[in-house]
Amino acid sequence: MHERTRAEWRATRQRAAVLRALHLHDTFVSAQSLHAALAADGVTVGLTTVYRTLRLLAASGHVDVVRDSAGERLYRPRPDDGHRHYAVCRECGLSLAVDSDEVERWVARIARDIGFHAVDHTVELTGLCERCRPPMSRPAAGPPARRRTPSAG
């Protein structure tokens, strides 16, 4: 846990339950969905505690955060190998990690160029996955082809 959040983090039964529930999801999940899953499992945790725990986990680098099409934050445990960027389907919520080396190099260059340090960044890629993409429409019909008429002669 990062130093700035170590002091804020107190290991409690509720926070441990939120963390366990988060790790049970294989995709991004909202705080409200996580709270509902905990309640369905009979775990008593307030929604405020869920939000606060997720905020602390995000600040400490333990979860990745994206926003859905309505702007709601969605959370997912961060892999052990670090920070990731994702492409997220606006329809079904499918999230795929993307190679973000170029983004990281760009951020480092911009930070260096403007003299900033400890720069955080958010890059959100959203679209429609292959399964949710509307069927390809047929190419627009152009003008009718000219018919060749036999030449007289």
C-alpha cells in the first residue's frame, strides 16, 4: 500500500469483505453492484464503506478504475504486474487490457517536457466489442451499372 494511504487504511472486517468480493469478479464492477453482491451473500457492509474502501484501494494502486458510459466508476483488482489500460465495451462491459507502452512513454515525455513530477493519468478507451457491434451494413449502392449495347454495324 502506498505511504499516503497506509495511514488511512485500517484493516476492518467490512473492508476485508469488500476486497474479497472484488476479487471474485472477473470484470470491472461498480460500487453499487459490489454492495448488492455482498448483501446477497449476507455480508453487512454499508454502501459508504464500499465506496470509501474502493477509493482507498484506487489511491493505493490496488485497483484499476474505468468509467462506464454513464460516468460511473467501475473497479477491478490491479494485476501484480502493475498499472493497465483497458478497452471497455459500452454495451456489455467486456474489458480487455491493451498494450499501453506507447501511452506510458507519451505521459513520461509530456511530464518531462513541462517539468511535472509524479504525474498520474487516465486513459479510457471505450467502444463496441465484436459481439456487440451492429451488423455490418451493406455497402451503399452506387449508380446502376451501364449496360453495354451491341454496336451496330
